[in-house]
Amino acid sequence: MRGPPLKPIYISAINYVLGEPHPLTELSDPALLKLASPQHGLVSYLSSDQEIWQLAAAAGKRTIEAGPQPDLLIYVSENQAEIAAALPLAVGRLGLGTTEYVSVAGHGCGNLGPALRVARDALYSGQHDQVLLILADRVLDGDRSMINGLSVLSDGAASCLGHTRGCGESGWAIQDRGVNDCDEDREQRGRSRSPGSPVDRFDGG
């Protein structure tokens, strides 16, 4: 039996930093080189020499500059080694020395889903008003192949602010595994919508 709909959270001030593009043909793995064929359409991958926490801090800084000061940082990385040492470095560079922080990992490309649930729980606990969510990763062992072989891993980071204040001028509304652009969310206010209405589905992958 399905439970009641999850309370919504809203994300805004979305920013990112990316590694430098390199031709896919530079990679030696034959399986990855096949992805450069016209039927797949991949041309390049993105590579960075920065540490993962540095990528995270660069993206997070852009988000902080675009929105209110966060009171919780959720740091998401699958490949970050020594997370206990890296997280304080990112927090320090962001100027969030007194801000609480937690890390989420262990779900491969699906870390975003659990991270959003942590953000939602934190916001509705009454303990936090503004969550800074940062996802950052970088290939460390040289193997850029995804487990399913469908794409190539690149280096970069993305960040956003999560809150419960509703849609501002731009952003996304997330509720019950559905994601709506805030422009669409505003359009839908005032008109009824059945529980089975189609929305873009968020799988966290």
C-alpha cells in the first residue's frame, strides 16, 4: 500500500563546474572508443586535475553567491577518498566553518536520490532552513567506463540550494518522486491535478 505523498522541497541556484574537454579517441579502451561512433554521438570526455573537494567547493561557491546562506551542507561523492579529511577542506574554502555537514555515498550514479531524501528530512525536521547540496566526482584510477557500458565518466561538480519556501523566479519543485520546473508548477496552481497525472520522473540515476 502506497503511503501519503512526500512533502515537497524546492531547489534553486543550480550551478556546476566541469573538467576540460578531451577527444574520446584519446582513450585506449576499445569499448569506450565504440561510443565515439556516429550512432552513439559522443565526442569528448571531461577531465580535471583538481581534487574532488576542490571541484565541489568551486561549484558550491557559485551557488552560495546566487542565494541565501545555507545552514547545512550535504556533500555527495562516490570516489572521494578520506572523506573525513576532505570535507572540512571544502567547508573551509566555502567559508562555512560553523555550518553542519553530512556526506552521502555508496549508490553509484544513484546518489542524488538518497541525498535529496536527506535534504527533505533535514528541512522538515525544523532544524534547517537552507540546504546546500553538492555532488562532485572525478575518475581517479583512469577507468572512465560506466558499469553498464553506455557512457563515459567525466569529472565535475554540481550544486544547488534546497528549501521549502516554494518556487521563486526559477528552480525545480520535487515531490513524491516527481520533478517539475517551477514555471510549470506555477502554471498548475489553481487547477486540479489527479494523483496519476504524468510528471517527469526522478530516479536518481
